[in-house]
Amino acid sequence: MNLNMNSVESLVAQIQGLSSSGDDIAHLHILLKQSEELLQSESTRLAVVLAELDPSKHSLGYLYILEACTAAPISKEQANEVILSIARFINECAAEQIRLAPDKFISVCKRFKDQVILFEAPMRGVAPLLTAVRKLKTTSEQLTALHPDFLLLCLLAKCYKTGLCILEDDIYEVDQPRDFFLYCYYGGMICIGQKRFRKALELLHNVVTAPMSTINAIAVEAYKKYILVSLIHLGQFSTSFPKYTSSAAQRNLKNFSQPYIDLANCYGNGKISELEAYVQANRENFEIDNNLGLVKQVVSSIYKRNIQRLTQTYLTLSLQDIANTVQLNSPKEAEMHVLQMIQDGEIYATINQRMEWLDS
């Protein structure tokens, strides 16, 4: 036991002495790889050793020890301390050092993500994981294994605007297909949360049409949302796939999404009462998929489509006429829809004092 702890102290001394120049760090990396078994065997005693290291100067060695001492199950009592420790390391570590051991850095960051979720504090993980993504990637075109984890925390914390900051990059380098699927799926959900429906469609389309040998659950969920967002943003949905879509997706996605395809067909008929009846009859399916809120936006959008059609036909309409034609319950409800559409720039109109709606 003492021999092992002496060996750990010796390794700490090596980390302190070999963390300045590139050549020294390369030599240190070899020593750290050779010491992995030792670190695993002493993992429960390593937390105290970290106090002897500076995460900004000794980043590579600190990373190896941090990865080893967080490998064991973490109790609820330890969780807060572990979250603080990893967050500090992420913020202070040197990017050029942690990139020498990307798998270990990813492993530590994923444990951090798991802990903030278990701690029911996803907000605490958003800023550190954004920093981790930026330190890990070597170019803006690279998709790291941490991109999806960052977006997931943004979703859970409802930090949609923060999530948007990594969705503007054009991605051309992907290591793991699953990371790409999750990045586009979570990214699509963030854009939906911000009502950036055009970008959401682009990201969900990437999931649906990505190469896949067998169908996967992420693609199925993305396809369901793709249908709903198409109806909200475009007012229509086509069941035909682009030619470059995998045969696995073309054969199977529709089978797993029939209630959504039927919803799109019902929407296409333009009859609000039928659409609302269909949604009510299939409410449980949409709730199970966590898509009921989006389905309600689909129903709301058909009122907008019908109001927009009226603007193309009439110059002046009373709010009562709008309510009757579009099947709203009252002139007041019609006024609410029209005012919102004017505010969103979806129609150009004014409402005069006699409660007539004037297309301007």
C-alpha cells in the first residue's frame, strides 16, 4: 500500500516537473499512460493529490488523476464537490494539453454532465460544457463528442439562446455517427424552443436523411418533429424522401410515425374541426412522445393559414367574419390571432376602432 502511494507521489512530482515544454509534456504523457493501472488501484485516495497540482499548468497530469478518481460511483454527498472540481478544471485547463488525451477529457466531461443532471441542476453545467467544447475542438467544422451533451444541458435548463451559439457552425468532421444524430436532434429542439423553425427543419432533415444501415430511435423521433415543424413553418408536408435518404429510413420511418402522417393529411384538408377532433382522439400518443405542445402549435398554425388566405381575398373584414370563416369561437379570439400575426410580421393589417380588420 505504502509502495503504491509512494509511486503516486513520485508521479505527482513527475507531473510538476514535466509540464512546461512540449517535449517534457510528450514524455510525461508516456509516463501517465504507463501509470494508468496504478491510478486505478489508488482511485479512492487520489482526490487529496489533486490539491498539489495546478489545473492550468499541470493540465494533462491533472486530467489523468481526475479521470481516475471520478471513475468510481459518486455518492449524493460527494456530487456537489465533484461538480465544482470538474467545472474548475474545465475552466482553467490548457487546451493544448487536454487535446493530447481527448478520450479522458470527454470521459470526465460526460461524468460532469451526468452529475449535474442527477443533481437536478443542468444550468450549472451549461457554461462549463460550452468551454469544454471550445477547448476540445481544433476547428469550427469539427463535431466533438461533447456537442450533444452541451445541447442536452441547454434543453434541460431551457437555455435555448446559449445552445444556438454552436449551431451556426458548418460541421464537416464527424467521428461518431450517433454524435451527429444527437447534435442535429437536440439542435432541432433548441431551434423549436426559439421558434427558429427554418433552422429546426434543416437540422431535423439532416437526421432523417443521414446514412444509416438500420433505423434508430433518434431518427424516428426526429421524423415526427420534422412533420410537425413542416406543417407549422411551411403549411404542408410531403411524405416523399430525397433520393440520398438511406433505404432503411425510407422503408421504416413512416411505419413508426403513422399518427403524424395522418395528422399531416388531416391538416392538408384544411378543416379545423376535423383536425381538432383527430388531435383529441390521438392526444395520448402525442403526449407519450412529448410532442403535444408542438401539435397544439400545428393546430394554431392552421388558423393562421386560413387568416392569411383571407388577406389575399379581401381588403376589409369584420372580426366576426374572420371568426365565422376561420371557425374561431368569437370576434375577440379572432382579434387575438390577428394581433399576434401582425406582431410576428405574418400579415400586414390594422384593426380600426369599429372592430373591423383592415388589410393595409
